[in-house]
Amino acid sequence: MAQRDGPGPVGIVGAGQLARMLCEAASPLDVPTVVLAEAMTDAAVATATEVVPGVPGSFEDLVSLASGAAVVTFDHEQVDLALLRRLEADGKAVRPSAEALTLAVNKATMRERLDRAGVAVPAYEVLGHKGASWQDGVRPALEAFGEAHRWPLVLKAARGGYDGRGVWVVSDVGAAEGVWRRAEETSTVLLVEEHVAIEEELAVQVAVGPSGELKAWPAVETVQRDGVCREVLCGSLPEPVARAAVEVALSVARMSGVVGTLAVELFSSAGRLLVNELAMRPHNSGHWSIEGAVTSQFENHLRAVLGLPLGSTEALGPAVASVNVFGNQAADNPAHHLGDALSVSGAHVHLYGKAPRPGRKLGHVTVVGDDLAEVRRRAWRAAELLGTPVTEELGRR
Ligand SMILES: Nc1ncnc2c1ncn2[C@@H]1O[C@H](COP(=O)(O)OP(=O)(O)O)[C@@H](O)[C@H]1O
Ligand SMILES: [Mg+2]
């Protein structure tokens, strides 16, 4: 890349839709982007300034990415922290740092560190240490945990899961054994957790600058089905819950050492707020901020990793709805229905350019306005016109 005067380039490990939208946010700032893409069909290939073909598990590929970048950041957490530490030792700026990422890439470490820091998390136990035997180790541990927290329980892969892949609700020891045996084959470490009676799922994004500057977006409600986020609502949560969630997220941000955007996912249950998951990158629960807030999670992530001042995270209206677009059984391409969706007033359509497959997340639609029911209705309508399967229960809650 030619020598330039301005900030950047920003190197991004991964080239999925999050990288795609990071690159989109970089364009008006004239910040060049380089993505590490496994395939030329990856979503961010179309929007990045430059593409380095390669995989996150190869140090050589990471070096190629970093050599053209002022700072390296991420689109996912399927990364090898030892390789990132080597990059850092070579003098490359990695943001968030490998040290901060230890908190986000492994759900067992995440639970342990948050718990130790006094952040409320669901009751959990780490099950799958190497060599643990089902009969003598895991089964009795599960039975005792089930005794204490009542079945069903939740089993989770410590690493590698997303969109509910890697999360299993098990109603008894027999079902748990099936999950354990499959995990054993792939040497996957498992956690067991209490099955939380969730009243609401929430998320808070926090942007953190290198000097510790913090900006939190308003807390949003995230609606999931089968472990997958279907819609995100800003303006629906009771004010005290929203305020408390922001406080929890800020305390997590302070202890995390993160630089960039941090996503904190929480459960609200019986008057408690429990932290479920962290992501140290832009996150699906923050897409609403592209049109719904003064500064989007993507722009503030760039600003943070580049050491630029953070922008205001205030919402631009009392109600914002962001509905995910999914592939249907016919693997219909949503792009074919763009005209229909754009006829919905105020619908901001984002298509990620991914090949349509049933159940695959292909885009999202955001509507901003004064009335929550109205913005939801329009966002769902547009998502449905783009081919998203919509159930009565979901779209018209
Ligand atoms: N302990 C739990 N109790 C009840 N539901 C849970 C629990 N853990 C996860 N879930 C449900 O599964 C979804 C996905 O789990 P999560 O841990 O966030 O994994 P992922 O990495 O797939 O997002 C959550 O959003 C929630 O709906
Ligand atoms: Mg999650």
C-alpha cells in the first residue's frame, strides 16, 4: 500500500460481515483497510481496500496482514493467542491485545475471570479437562450440579461456538452424555451452566480508547430463538434495567483491558442481571447503531484502535429496531427482493453479499423512529420481504 499521512491502515483478522461493516465505516474517514480473507467470496472482500488471502491460524499469514497495517484488529475470536503474542513481540500493535482477548475467546476463562472480579454470571462449572472420564469424573459432577441447580442444564463448548452452535440444553444425564461423547471426540472443553429462566436478553456495547476513554451505547434488548439473535430493540427496556446493564458493562470494560468495541451480553432473570458473554469486537447486537446512534459501533471501534477521539454513542431516536435477515428453505437470494424491501418507509437494508442458505444470516434491516411498535413492524416487514422466515410469535410479539 502506498505511503500515506493519515491514520491506518487497519488490518482485520477475518473477512465476514463484521469486517465488511468495519470497512464501510472506514471509508468516509479515508482510513484504508486490509482484511485477512480465507476465500474471495468472504463478505468483506467487496468493501476492504486490500485483501490478504490467508487463515488466522497461520503466523505467516498474520505477518502478511500486519506488515501492511498500522494496527491489527478482529472480526471474530477464532484466533490463536500464542500467535498474537508473537505478533506483539515483533512490535505490531494488536488491539484488543492478546492479553485482553484471553477474557473473550474462551467461555470457561470468561466465566472464571468475571466471577472472580465480582461480576454476576450464571452458575457454572468447567467439565472437560483432558483425560476426564465420563463415569468417574463428568457424570457425578453433572449429577451434583443438576441436584444443586435442577435440570435442564446448559452445556457449552468453551471455544468455537457462535449463533447457538456450541450450546446444548440437556434435560437429563442421558442427553448430557451424548453431548459429552461428541465433545470428547473433538477434544472440546465443555462447561455446564444453570439453565437461567431468562426474562429478557440484553446487550450493551462499550467503546474503549487506548487511554481508557469509555463510551457506552444505550442497553438494547436482544431477542433470540434457538440460540440465534433475531432482532435487537433500542428503547424497549425498563429504564432501571437499562441503566443497571450499562453500569455492569462499564465495570466489565474497566477490568477487561480491551481497546475497541466491547459487547456485553446479559440475561435479566428474577431481578438479577447476569453476564452471559463478551465479544471484543463489533457485534450483531450493535448493528442498530449504524443508523440508530450518533456514532456506530464500527466507527468507534476504528476510532478506538487508531487512538482517535471516540464519538457520541447517543441514540438518534426513542425507538430503534434492527431485524436480522436469514436465508429461507428455498435459499432465495434477498438481493432479488431489494426493491420490495426498500419500498418499506425508513428501512435501512444491509445485505452482506453472502451466498444464501437456509438459516444463514444474510443481512439486517434497521428502522429508527418514535414508536417502538411501528419501527418493529416496518423492520420485520422489510426482513420478511427479503425472504426471512417469520413466525407469528417472533415478528408480531
Ligand atoms: N445458561 C443459560 N441459560 C439459558 N439460556 C442460555 C444459557 N446460555 C445460553 N443460553 C441461550 O443460548 C444463546 C446462545 O448462547 P451464548 O452463550 O450466547 O453462545 P453463542 O456464542 O452461540 O452466542 C443465548 O443467547 C441464550 O438465548
Ligand atoms: Mg451469544
